[in-house]
Amino acid sequence: MTDTKNTPPFIAEYSTHPDFNAMSDVTFRSLVKNFVEKNYPDIPRFVQHRLSWLEVRPWYGILARAGWIAPTWPQKLGGMGLNAGKQLILIEEFERFGCGRVHDIGTAMLGPMLMQYGTKEQQDYYLPRILHGEDIWAQGYSEPDAGSDLASLRTEAIIEGDEWVINGQKTWATLGADANMIFILARTDKSVKKQAGISFLLVPMDCKGITVRPIENIEGHSELCEVFFDNVRIPLDHIVGDANNGWTMAKALLGHERVFIGAPRLSANALTRLENLARDNGLWPDPVFRDRFASLAMDLEDLTDLFETYLERLKNGEPIGAEVGVLKIFQSELYQRISEELMQISGSLAGIKKGDDNDLKHDASGTYLAARPTTIFGGSTEVMRNVLARVSLELPKQ
């Protein structure tokens, strides 16, 4: 989908794959800051929603050619191999500059899953395509009647000859409109308990029988989609792991997802907006406001420390259990609190969504609206609190 294999001179200095973790934090931060300032293309900055593939493709290509598109992947597989501390610095500097979020389901979710469960052939084929932007992945988990209770999914796949035949529907499919590939959970055995009869399948989006319907949110963006499968046929080897063992991978991937959903990126971005606006409108010296701001800033520090802990666990290959829900809840509720404060101090700027020169630093309403669904997607706060109580704290149901 984009050519990233030829490294132009203007980013060659960054693509030699040094041992980033051996650098001091100050040196690495300076490197990242310099890279972003020199190479960020003429696309929107400080946006709360995901940019479309057409918009973010130049930035994806630049990161890919420099070898920076997969910060968590091992260097031997084309990543940066960053430890948790260096990943946080990268996130902080990208947020400080207002970089648009690249399409990262392939790098953050599917790639690590293939490294752990995929065959050598799958790794050799799909991982380079993710790195080069040749495959953009969507996630197909939730269904109209299988959201919080994901194991109740009804999309099914049966074997006919040397193919899987898929029928069903996915909803809230992240990046479904831009992706050329989607990974899905499908029921492949109805005779066993619901968690035991699920498989993890890789499906090209151009297969005959696939229909994609974008879901437009309140901001007018269509990051999410419905995807319909009507007798869709894929080869038998488009399965990760063994048949009927997809629930194991689904749980592992949800752990990865909730770690990255819990990243301080959105809250840090919103807090920067809050500070910028307070300085611009003269509220910054006010002691009452500064007290509220300090409370939010301290919560962000706590969130960042917790996120770093989970990043290190992921890098070390440690299992991520239900307790990661604390991170996701913390991030989403903090993001909402910051967005509410931003709206409170915005006054007449609260309804302004567009800035000059692709700079949306005063998009208070966009921040507020973007924060609303974060306590729902990736596991609603209410359901996750119940899971934490039952699984982590071992509390009774009543």
C-alpha cells in the first residue's frame, strides 16, 4: 500500500538501528525530537481521532523507512527493540509535537501475536508487510450480540474442501474502512463450550462476499465499521494457531490491547491542550485553576508509571491478566476529567474545531467528544470493574 523499502537521504541518519536502549534518556529524547521536527509531513497535528490512511500514509512511510514504525518489536524483526522507558520517551515527544497516530493495529496487536503463535511462514510473510505498510489491519472481534461477552460470538467458519467458509457480522471493527486485511474470531465448533470452539482467522478484505459499512461517530469520523461476511472463502492456512484454540490468542491480544488503550498518550495530549489554553486565555496564574491542573498532572504521572510497568511486562513476555483493567479504567476516566476541565475553561472557544496550519491545539470540543466513548470501547468500565472484583479480588458475585 506504500513503498517504504528505499530510504531517502533525509532520514538515513536515523535508520542505522543503533542500540537505542544504551543511549541516555536525554540523548534519546533529543534524537526523537530532532527526528520529528525534521521529518513530520504536512498533515494535521494535535488531532484526537485517528487520521485516515490517506492522511497518515506519508508519516507511516517515513517511520517505516527509518525503522521506527514498530517501537516494541525486536530489532532482528525490523523493530526498534525499545524498553519501557524509551517507549515512553518516544510517546511523549510524539505527543509534544502533536503527531497523528499511525494505523498501528498491525504493529501493536497482530505482529506480537504472530511472533508468539504464528507459523514461521506466517511470520516471514506478514511481518515485513506490516512494517512496509503493504498490509493495514483491522480488528474484527465484537458483534451485535457479543461485546462484553465476546465468547458469545455467532460468526462461524466451516471447512469446505481446502477452504474456510465464513458467515456472520462484526461491528465496531477498528480501521475497517482503511484496512486491506482483518483478523477475526469465528466459531468453528458448536459442540463444545463457547470459549473452546473459537478460531483466530486472517481474512483479506477484498474477498468476495465481504461488505463494509462505516459507522460515523458524533464528530463525523468513521474509524469504526460494520463488516459482513457472506460465504467468504479463505485458504485453510489463514488460521493462527490450532483450530478451536482462538480463545487463548483472543485473551492474550485483549491484554495487549488494554495495555495500549491504557497508554497515557491521550491524557497527556489533552493536558497539554489544557495548559496551552490556560496560558493563552490568561487563566494560568489563577491559583484555583493551578490546583486543579496539578491534581490532573499528578494523576497523569501515576498513570505513566503504571503504563511503564505493563510495557516492561509485555517486553519480558509475561502474561497480562485481568488486572490490566485498572490501567484501562484509570486512563479513560482521567482523559474524560481532563477533557471536561478543558471545556470548562474554553469559553467561546469550546465549539471551535479547526485551527490554522493543521494545528488543532484549541479543539476543546473534539477532545471532549473523543473522550466520551473511552470508558466503553475495549471493555466498558462497569464490566471491567466486575471482572476485577471477581477475578483479581476474588469477591463473591453478591
